[in-house]
Amino acid sequence: MSPVTARRAIRVLRPDSPGEAVRLARQFRAPYTAGGTWLQPAHERDQCWPEKLVALNASWPAFRGLEEGPDGLVVGALTSLSEMARHLLAREYLPPLAVFLNQVAGPGVRALGTVGGNLIVGGDLSALAMALDVRVDVVGHAGERALPLSLWLRERAPDDLLRGFTIPDCRGWRMSLEKLGYRERFSPTRATLACVHDGVRVRLAVSGEGGLLRLAATEAFVHDQAASAPGDFGAVIDRELAAHGWQDPDLRMALRRMTEGLLSEVALGT
Amino acid sequence: MTRPTQPEICTPERVTFKLNGDVISQRVAPATTLLDILRDSGRITSARAGCRIGRCGACTVLLNGEAVPGCLVMAWQLSDCTVQTVEGLTEDPDFVQVRDALATESALQCGYCTPGIAVSLVSGLRQQQSGDAVDLQEAVAGNLCRCTGYGGLKRAIAVLTEASSET
Amino acid sequence: MELKAQPAMAGTSVLQRIEGRFGYATDQQHLPGLLHGVILRSRHAHARLLRVDTTRARSMPGVRAVVTAADVPGLNRFGIVVRDQPVLCEDRVRYEGDAIAAVAADTLEQARAALALIDVDYEPLVVVDQAETAEQMAPLHGESNVVARDSLARGDSNAAFARCAVIVEHHYQTPRQMHAFMETEGGVAIPDNNGGVAFRVGCQSGHRDVEQLADILGLKPSQVTVEATPTGGAFGGKDELTIQPVAGILALQTGFPVLIHLDRFESCRVGIKRHPVSVVMTTGCDRQGRILAHRVDALLDTGAYASLGPAVLENFLDHATAPLYRIEAYSVSGRLVYTNNGVSGAFRGFGGNQATFAVESQLDALAGKLKMCPLQLRRINLRTVDEPGSRGQAVRWTAPPTEVLAEAAASPLWLPAAADACGRWLTGTGMAMGAQGNGLGDGLPDSGGGRMSLTAEGRIRLEFGFVDYGQNLVEAITCLVCEALGCAASDVDVVLGNSRGPDSGPTSASRSSVLVQGVLATILPRWQDRVRDQAAALTDLPRDELDSGPGGLFVNGQRVLSYQELAKKGQPEQTMVDASQEFPVAPEGNQPVGRYLQLQIATVARVAVDRLTGRVRVTELHHITAAGRVIYPPGYLGQIEGAAIMGLGMALTEDMPTREGRYLADNLDQYMIPTMHDVPDQRVDILDNTPETDPFPVRGVGELGIEAVVPAICSAIEAATGIRLRHLPVDAGSLLSALCAQEEQRL
């Protein structure tokens, strides 16, 4: 597909079903668009657009809204960020989310932007989703599948369409979120950190400049070695971040201290 | 992506939506922004292209009642939607309340960002009325103002908050 | 005395602004026959232009004109101080915003499509991207990359340094700040039937722009009109010509009105910025804290063109002499160099606030070494109102500097307990002072005129050449007129910004309020005399008993004639009064003559520093201002608050760094100006001891609020953390690593 330089030249394909959307995306190698809040700034910047966009439709079954299912809270990918912030089920399952979302983009962008879009671009929600081990529900060219987010991100096909995700029943878990940006609101994230205690274990994940990462080694250290070698926490998390693309040492230092802060909020309550 | 060298063909589609109470039905390329549709209509000057990437709030309008940046809404998303701009809100009691607070508290200088701020505040007030605990300061977190340092705006919001807590 | 927010004057312009129908330059999209203009910018920071081929572009649909350097009818250069910037580049581009060609077409999309088909061959040249080494590089203009070199000296500083007990020397670096006005550069050029052009644009000086535009367009000044429309912010960034020259050329070529409105990406790339300054300051004092010697060596990067750089350098050096303080000997010097790093020019503060940041930081450093309270050190060194200025010139203060300091010392922001070393947030309070002179400065012609009349409809009309870009000038003029005449605000019309009207000079250098007050002092009584004469003739009432008031003229509290009746029955055209006023400078014999009218500010800042991440929140700001009489309180408050937040941005988040001459941010998602949530509560106090008889009781406060806020924030950060930051904006990472190093030392 050849790119175009003007919005007026973009064709927006309007499939009737998710399956049709996947087929069109595959046939034309065209990106999906829903809220368009990430896609448009990127292309306005370089004035170079994909020739075709595949429009997603929030009225397709299970694509929008929140509901409780047998495995937890099911969230439609086309739910807007502001809908999510307001939703009572979100408040019940994810108590810190509503306040945290004030720091995600601005209110107008949250009204348009979707939770699915945010997850896919490694946005502020992805750290929390990773720490919660959400399962994604994906429509692909070979059919539908459900799998852990972390796995999907590793093997994702370009035409995979995210229908939604399931958050495990996390009511009663303790969780804490923190974003480090350049300013207090409406800032790109430098580092967003999620810390979740599921009653047994602590889970940590980070997104931002260095990319999305579940801090598995740090989690393991917190559980298994903290008692034996308490002084080494900093070295463990620093090594893990550095090994996974977090190049800025000052930012790693900030993350280390933010993690200590969140751990003391979440874990020390046990 | 390599840059194209030839001019491109446009594929207009009909879009029908309500603007300030009037039905608008026109053929337009589907990725055209709502902001451009409004500005090109010749009727709207309150929504402004401050950044074109949804980061300044100067083009904020109400889309189905929610405050959104008009530069991030594409024509294909508009079908059967309701759009309100300041031009269509001048008789609206919420807007009048916001306007009076902004004027009295000198919440503006050059005024270029102000209609967008007013729309965000109207949206915030209405969410409050529908029972949501919305902080009006959060409602304008996406509206940049370079002149005032937000002092007058903070005072205007204090006035609005006091008025709404009395009712 | 705290300046409390007061209800604003509910003028119609305020409602028009809120309702989005105020008529900004870039709102004029529906003029008959309007064409859209776009400008081709350089792809390189520095290159030779080998070929510019417009053939393909000309054949595109809707295209009415494609122009290059060869189409500039007159002088292909502009610039307020040095005319060194091409309207359209001939054979060389010097920054990546340089204009090469332009297109006018029926629609914006057609214009853009054609622009993309202009073929340009470049031969890239070595990029001068380091101000430090620019002098050794091949010159971008003329003989050398040093645009200006300037110095100020007083006494024998070497000898004075030799007697110092304590000397501090530090390097300071300030950011390349962007104005980030919300309305990007734009406007319309409208050809008339006689070969002339009328401009309706956002700008800062219609009259001065006429001169430059006439030269560029090859027209007589009488053929060019500039109407400065309401402007969506300027802050110095619209002082130079922006889109006017190209819009004018396209309008003349096509015979149709041409609108050019830069989008934010282009505005970021093209628009001027605040000069980044790299400066080493060395300052010494005796054991008692008396400052004896001060040395400054500064380097300002003006980018590809001089713009107002030489004047900015001069103002920087003036402020670098530490005008508030008595210093026995100083030697202050600076260089302004060309580079390929964009273009820097006028920006609120105009070099002065960069210097004050370094000066005030030096004072804190001296106090630290002496283990003396920084306020005490200032108290010892502050000038009295009877002393001349730092350059020996006559000055007029509106309050003694020590009183300003005393009010800052009494600020409630000092009261909270010392920094809490255990919690997450380290808090601290700091302060800094600053002084500013109003007016264009030394050696520049500086005067301004105004006009008053009664219109045929019976409106009291005031005309000035100043531009309304949001500084509440209309309200201030209305207040002064109402106060003098006793009339109602609704009787008064204020008309600004037309080059056919009175020339008031540029809307810059905090000069408008001073000139408005001066001009009104002349024209108000003369206008009133004429009105009284006419009213007396119409009513047969004794002339001296007629007083102007709300809606008309009164005798003994009774209205006897409305302004409408007067205009209808009398000769309103006979009431027109013009006057011009020289900007107040030091009386004869004094050198230098500029910066006669002085203003002061002390800013007290309270900050919280996050121990976990190093980020800084400014939690409170308290300003003590001594800037003469307050004409319109909401306007005064808004100017101080707005400028202070601009300074907050400069201290904490704003910078436009470059790599190989290219800006690294191109829109408001990358260039971070403060949001409402980055902004603390502010308090503004007024200290005004100007005597009733003072001929210049009013001062301009447009730039005062940015003067001291940056060093005050840095001082507060030091109070909170013990770490002094001298390179701006504050880098949270560096602050964090310094905090960590400090913690390790303690362990």
C-alpha cells in the first residue's frame, strides 16, 4: 500500500463485522482505527498517511463496555478511557484507576481514545494490564483466540484485532499506580509503574520510554530473596530494567525509588 | 514509507450530523477533521487549530455532549452525532453561567483559547449535574492557556464550584 | 498590600472573546476571492540552494501563483535591527525554517499539493550548531559569526576582586524558550485597486511593519496599510514580520486576498525563540557581605539571523550589572553569535530575565559561602532611591528596594516548618529580586502618539497604534478616561492597531501603559476644553460650570446635554485632538538615558521536590511588585500571574533543544508549557510610594512577572534539597542523581 500526504486521499473502509475487518486489514495491510487519538497525531506530524484505514465499530458485540464474566471483569477494547474511568465496575475492581486516569492524556482525548488503543501502543494502561495478567480476546485471520496479554504482545500479527480483555477477579487485591511525566497533566509518560498485590504475590510492571515490561526478576527478588539479601533490591531492578531497554540511568533510579514507594504502599500491608 | 510524488484522488462520502441544532449533510473525505468541517462551514470561528493533534484544547467542542478536541474527530465518526460549539450555546444556562464567571474573574487575556475552555467547563458542569464527582479543574486539564497563568481561571472555577454546591 | 481579584470590566470585547467571535487575523477565511498561501521551508539547517524548480507546481489545479526569491519586488531582506533575513532565500538556506518558495491556490489542500511538487536541490553545508565554537566557523553572514560584542564596565574590577574575602564563580545555562502563543502566526494580505496592499494580521507594530513591507514589496509606504487585528498572544514572538512579506507578494501577484496561517508544526520550526544564554559569572564580596566585584562573560545564540539579538544582548548586559545592587566595580561582557540553530529574538523579559537568573543565583551563592541569610546579603547591598542606577544613570523608582525586600521577608511562605527529611516531598522556600526599566532602551527613538475625538454618533473615541494581544490595554485606557472625565465605560470606544491611525510605536518593552498615560494627560484636558466650548454654545450655560460625566455633560449634578446630542447639534469633528509623547528618559546630560523608569519585583517561591523522582512542583508564588500606580487591577494581576507562569515553564519544563541545527520538538505534545495543574496559587502585592506629583506615575508591567521567578524557584529547590541548579530547565534526572549522591554521603 502506498502512503498518501493528504487526509482527503485516505479511504476509510467500513467493515460490517470483526471478521470482515480482519480480512480487509490483511488484504490491504491497512491499520485499524477507532478513537484515532494516537494514529492522527503521528501522521499529522509526518504528513504521510496510510492510504486506507479500517474503521472499527463499537457496536459490534463485546467490543464496548464492561461486564462481569465467570473469569473476572470483561472490558471491550473500544470502551473509551473516560467511560472506563466513570464505570462503577471499574471502580469496584480497580479502585485507583479513576484518579490515575486523570493523568492519562487530557479529558477530551480520553473521551475519544479507547482502552484497547491505549494497550496496543503501550500506553499508561498497559503497565497495569501487564501486572494484572489480563487475558486478551483477539480476532485474527485464523479465528478467535484468548491468551495472556504478555504472550499476545510477543506473537501479535499485524491484522490481529483486539476485541477486549478480561481482568481476573482482583477485588480485594491491593494495587497502586504511578506515572512520571514531564508535567502534572497531559504529558507523555516517561515511566508508568503498576504494583499489584494479589494476596500472595506482588506483581510489578512498567511502561514508558523503555517499553512495556513485567518486572519478573524484581518480583522474584521481592519474594524469595528479600529476607536473605535486603540491600540488593536496587541492583536487581536496575539490572532488569537496563537489560530490557531502559537506557537512561536517572530514569532507572527514579523507577527503582518509585517501586520502593509503591511496594511499601501495597506490599507492606500484608 | 516513501513519500508519494503524485497528487491523490479524494473519495468524498456523505456525512450527516447535527451542528448547533441544524442538520448538516455534506459530502466530504472521510478522514477530514471535524475542526476543518466546522471552520470551512463559514459558521464557526470558536473552534481553532492550535496544534491539530489534540494537545491544546483550542478546538474543543461538545460531541454528543462530551467535550472533545475537534481536530481528532474524523468525518466518518460523525454520522448521526450531535455537535455543539460555543456559537450554539450562547443561550444555554450552563454556558451563561460559565461565561459570566470567566468574564467577571478575568479568566482570559488574548481569548484565543477561551471558547475551548468554556466548552470544557460546560461539559464538566453537566457531568456534575448528572451526579458525577467531577473536579472542574480536571475538566480543563487539556486546555492550554499561555497568557493568564490560569489565575483567573482558577478563580472562575472557584465561583462555579461554589454556585453548584449551593444548588 | 495584596492585590485582590476584582470584577472585570464587562466590555463587549470580553464577551466576544469568550464566544469566539472576536475577529482574529486567522478567522478571516471567507473574504471574497480569498486564496490560501503556503510556504516551502528548507529541509536543511544549512545548505546551498542549487536549483529551485517550480514547473510542476505551477501546473497543479487551483494554483494562482508560485513565487521564489526572483519574485520579491523590492528588498529581499527584513529584520527590525539588522535586515539580514531573506523573505525567500536566493542561494543559501541558514536554518530549517528558511523560506524558499511559496504558493497561492484556491484551497489550502491545492496549495499544499503544489508545494510538495516544488523541486529543490540542496548542497548541504557544514552546520554551525555550537554557539561556543561559532566564531571559529565559516561565517553565515559577512565576515564573522559574531553579530555583536558588547561590554559595560565600572571601576577597576581586578583590583576590587583582589580585596574580596569570598568569590564565587559559576556557569549558567538558560533554555531556548518558545513563545507558544495559542494563535500561530497568520493573517491576510488584500491587494487594493491601485497597486497597494492592506494587511490584516496579528503583529506588534503596524507602523513599523509598513516601512519594512513597503521596501520589500517595492511600494511607497502610503500604499501599504497594516491593520493589527486582535492577536492571539504575541509575547515578542510577533515583533518581527512573520507571514506578511510572502502574503503581500502573493497578493500582488494574484490580485486576490491571500491568507497564510502557519500550523503549529511550522510555527515551532520557523518562529523565533528566546535566546539561550551561556554565561559565567564571578562575584566577590568582603567579610561583611558587601559586594565589591562582579565579572560576567556571556554568549548568546541568535541563530541564523540577528533579529533583535543585538538589543537583547544589550538588555542582558544591563541586567547582568545587577541594577538593584551597589557594586563597586564590574566588568560585564557578552557576544551574540550566528549559528544554524533556528532564530532567536524578542521574548518577554528580553534577555533581562536570563541575566537576573544568574545574578540572583550568584547572590545566594555568596550568602551560602558567608553562611549569611541571603535576604541579609541583599539588604546590605540594595540601592537606595537616591542613588543613580548601576550604570550611573538617573533612575526613578516607585518604592525603596529595601522595602520591597522587607515585604518579601515578611511573606507567609517562609512560615511552614523546615523541610521534612523523612517524607516523600522535600519542601522549601526561596526568593529572588529583579528590576526592569521600561522603554525601548538606549539610543533608540522611542515615542508614541494617540488621538481622541467625539464621533458623529456621540461616542468618546480613543485611538492608539498599539496592538491588542490580550494585555487588557483597552480596559486600562478606558479606566484612565473614565477617571479623568467621570464618564461611563460604556461611553468610550478604544480603537487600536491601525497603521493609518496614530503611530504609537511598537507594542513591546512594557511601554504602552507609560505612553498611554502620558498622551492622555495631554489630550484629555484639551478634548474636554473643546467639548465644553461646544456644549456652552449649544446650551447657553456657563462654560466653566459644565462637567463631563456619564452619558453627557452636567451642571451641578444635572445632565444638561448627552454626548449624542452634542455630536448631533455641535461639530464633533472639531473635537479631535492628537498628541505624541516622548518616552520618558533620563534628563539631559545623563548617560545612558534609557531605563529611567524602573520597576521592581521580589518573588517568593515555595516548592516541593519528589525524593523518589526528582520532579519539582511549585506550590506557591508570592510576588511583591513596585511598579507605580495600578490602572486596571485585573489586568495588572493577570500580567504578573501570566508572566510568572511563563517563567515557571522556563524553569521546569520548557526548552527547544537542537541537534545538528534541527529543533527536537515540533508541537505542543513535545514542547511542554504548563497546564492548569502545574500552576500554584499566586499572590500579588503592590508597593507604591510614587508621590502624587510624580509626572510618570504609571509603569508597564507586561514583563515584570517573569523577572525574578526563575531564580526564586531555584532558590526554593536549594532550600528543599541543598542542591543548586544552574542549568535550565531543571532536569528531574540530574536533580534525582544529586539527591541520591547526597543520601549516600549521609549514610
